[in-house]
Amino acid sequence: MKFVVIIPARYASSRFPGKPLADLCGKPMVVHVAERARASGAADVVVATDHAGIAKAVAKHGFAAMITRKDHASGTDRIAEVATRRRLPPGRIIVNVQGDEPLIEPALIRAVAATLARHRTARMATACHPIRDARELANPNVVKVVLDRDGYALYFSRAPIPYARDAFARGIRTVPPRLPAFRHLGIYAYRAAFLKTFARLKPVAIERAEALEQLRALAYGHRIAVAVTRRSPHPGVDTPADLRRARRVLA
């Protein structure tokens, strides 16, 4: 299996401007992400950015970077630009690893690529892990996914899905032992040809309502295969407080 990792790393951030360049144990955060991507066995790792400073920092540590347009609406659009400009073969698997995931497990990156390789009818692949905490299930900032019997996504939502009618009659206090509740992890794999298709799809109502881009693919009938990991991953870095936590973990 041959796959490429592309890491979208935008400089601007409402909560944490310049986040990809934040120092994490002596190296920019985005470099930690690139190192973990390389450890996954990826044939190539490219950082897609809109900022010359990020590209320079990445190159200094031996990784490829590409300056992309500043007006991309999403990281997927940024990745599509890189795939087009690098003329990646239509069938090449591309894994989208977010630039704010310095603690991501290399095995998870490879597992998502392998999931797409195994599911020939899938247009995308992603990952999830079981939810056992009622607060996590009820939290709208935690994206949930419901799977079919073959491991394809039926729906993604910020709402608590699946909803255990009887168990939750008096509120979501515990998660029933056999409830198939899964937290979606924000990592994706695509084939290069599908990135071009996805870029041409118009946003849909459910995508806007939930603020979840992957719902666009489902709405147009494209299947998403989902890898289930039993290991709860480290969260990404969205704020300076998250960065301090990541420093403690790496230390």
C-alpha cells in the first residue's frame, strides 16, 4: 500500500494565531506532525500552507512544503490544490492529517489509509473510537458517527447519536454498555481523483447545519469507510492551554 500524507497548516486562527509555528519541545508544532506522518510509512509527506514562515520552518527540518492559495474554504480544498499541482495519480491514497495533531499515532494514520485501500467502493475513509463517557456523548463539540454493519458511515452529528430512548429518558447520565456510540476522529483518506470530485460538490443543508464537511460526501451518495480504534487518541491543539498539555505529554 502506497499513500501520501498532506498536512494543511493555515497560519491564521481565531483562538491561536500562528499555531503551526508554536514551539513544542524545541520544534515547531507542525514539524512534530510531519515526523509522525513520516513514521506511519507514508511514501511522501507534504505540508500545505498559506504562510512562507511555515514553509521555511518545515523545509529547515527536512520536509516538503507547498505554498497554497489563501482563500481556500477548507483544508480539503487546500489538499486538493496540492494533489493537482503535484500531479498525483488518480488512484493514489492521500491522508489528510491536521497540522494541530502533534500527538497523533503513526499507526492510526496508516490504519486510515489501509481502510480506504481495503474498501474499494468507498470514496473516503476516516476513524473513530468508542464513547464510554456520558458527558462526551452529550457534548456538541464532540462529533459522533453511526456505522452500518459493514463499517461504513451512516451519519455524523454533534448530537448524541445513537440515542438510547429508554436509557436516556431522564437524561444522558451513563452510556449503556452495548450502545454503539463512537467519537469521530478528524483524519481522512481520499483517492486523488475523488478530491477533484469533492471540490466541485456544492455544500448541502445538513453540512451547514452541523458544520461538518464530511456530510457533503454522504449527501451526494459517496461512501465513507471508518476504521475503529479502541485506543483513545490524544486531543489536538486548539488553544495555548492545549499546547501546554502537549508539552507535558511529550516531556
